[in-house]
Amino acid sequence: MAPAVPRSGDAIFANVERVNAELFTLTYGAIVRQLLTDLEEVEEVNKQLDQMGYNIGIRLIDEFLAKSNVTRCVDFRETAEVIAKVGFKMFLGVTASVTNWDTEGTSCSLILDDNPLVDFVELPDTCQGLYYCNILSGVVRGALEMVSMKTEVTWIRDMLRGDDAFELQVKLLKQVPEEYPYKDDE
Amino acid sequence: MVREVSESCMDSLLTEIVSSYCNRFYATKPELAARRIEAIGYQVGHQLTERYTIERPRFNDHLEAIKFICKDFWFELFKKQIDNLKTNHRGTFVLQDNKFRWLSRVSVDPSVEISGAAQEPSVMSENKSAQATGLHLYFPCGIIRGALSTLGIPCAVTADISNLPACSFVIRIKV
């Protein structure tokens, strides 16, 4: 039996330093707004939000590993569960559910019913095509890349576009074998 | 219960605002980058103030509004109040936070004594880490300016970090 992996991030979230979510939500909103003004093209805004998320993800994974005490996941299924139940909880204070697995177990959906990024948000008609929460997909992609998993992360459903939930599809493209920078006998 | 997120979320966003604007979008135009970061802060200050003052009577004078920023507003943002408030009674206010949270994780090059009294101001501004620290302050300066503008007080806000980890925000009210 593998050692018990925390199945929930509740205890970790209760112990980390936290801030008022309004500040976070409004700051994110102000960033998106400013990017729309400065970059003009909605496509470019999507790209930059994803890039910002990626940069955050590659740093956040360290904090995640340090605080969560999770051990190596046996497969991608377990990885997805840990992201949904521990990862989302310890940073955003909400959990996601994992569904829509393909038969190979390499692609699934993370479903968020509650998403602090979009409190107070309504998109005007001029923002069609905007993936408002694209920073999240970047974070997941960046974090997984740091633990040797190349993934493709895309939005399937988006409540700001009229869907009934936020659905993020995570597809495992390739597992990069770990290369140690040292040899055993040195 | 007030909704919360982990502090790392906020720290990560701040780091990314600064690095996106200064290293990617306006890498060759630091003044523009600074202005955009300040604008993001302004928007946040404006919206937060609207929310936090909904059930309050109108402030009678500048000092009352500034006190609101030092106490309630700062507390919502940082779970503490401003430690020291000074004014020259001619429209300039200095708000000092002895341990400003958003700078507590910014590393400062230990080889350069920023707080050293012998430092020439010009030397200081050439020091890269001081510059990087400065970039992180456009956002909070924007928040304060946005907050006060929403309360009907147009002003200019700058920050002084010659006493790290303390940080002073200097508010000059426009007459």
C-alpha cells in the first residue's frame, strides 16, 4: 500500500496565510481589464493570461510539494485527484471534481462549481472569445510540467460564457523521464 | 464568513503583473510599464473603496478619509493598520507601515546597504534590487490613489523604502 496521501486540502488551507478574496478577485479583474486595453486582441489576452499562469504554476508547485506532503502519484488518475482536492483547495479554498476520463486514463476534466476568480464578473459583448480564467489553465500546465508531465489544458465549459460550470480538460501528452544531474558513483 | 484565498495567490499575481509589464509588454519603456501597473492598482483601490464605504456616512474632511485608509481599509487588505501617520497640515500625508507585507518576500541584494545613510540617492536608484523593489510599489500606490479619488480626493502617491522592511506612502493632495 502506498502511504496515505492527503485526500483533502482543508487542513493545509486552514494553516496557510490567507488574504481577503475580494482583493485577489478584483486584482485579477483589473489585470484582465488592463490587458484588454493594452493588447487589444482578445486572442493575445488569452495567450498572456495563460503565460502568466504558467509562470505562476512553475513556482507554486514548490510550495505545493512542501506544504502538502503528497508522495509520488502512482498514475495520472491520482495526479488529477490530488490537483482537484488538495491543490485547488490549498490555494483558492475551493475543490474541483474530476470526471470525463478517457479509456486510457490520460485525459480528464476538472470541474469547478465555485470559482473565486469570477465573483463580481460579467463579460461585455466586446469580450467574446475571451477565456477569462485562462490563468488557471496556465497554472495547472506549468505546475505539472515541473513534475515531468507535459499536458494540454483547455476550457470546455465556462460559466461566463453561459455554461453551467467551469470545466477544464487536462490531457497528458507525455511523461518526461526524470534525468538526474549526477551519477550514483560520484 | 469572509471568503479568503491563500496569500500565495495574491503574491503570485503581484509578481506576475510586475514581470509581465516590465519584462514582456513594455521592456524598453519602464515609465509606461510603471503607469500601467499603477493603473491596475487604481482600479482595485477604486472598486474596494466603493465596497467598503457603502454603509458609511460621507467623510467630513481629508483627515477623516485618510484615517479610513490607515485603519479600516488597510486592515481589510493586510490584517493590520498603518503604524504611523504624519502630516504637514498642508495637504501632505505620510503613512508608514513598519512591515509592509508585499515587500516582505522581495529579496534585496545583501551586498548593497540600501538603508545606509552614506548612500547617495543617485547611487541607490542605479541599484537593481532597489529598482525591482520600486516596481512592486506602483501597485499599492495606485490602490491608495484609487481609493482616495473615489472618496473625492485627487492626489499623487509615491512610496519611500529607505527604511526596509518599513515602507512609507507619501500622499500629496492636489488643491
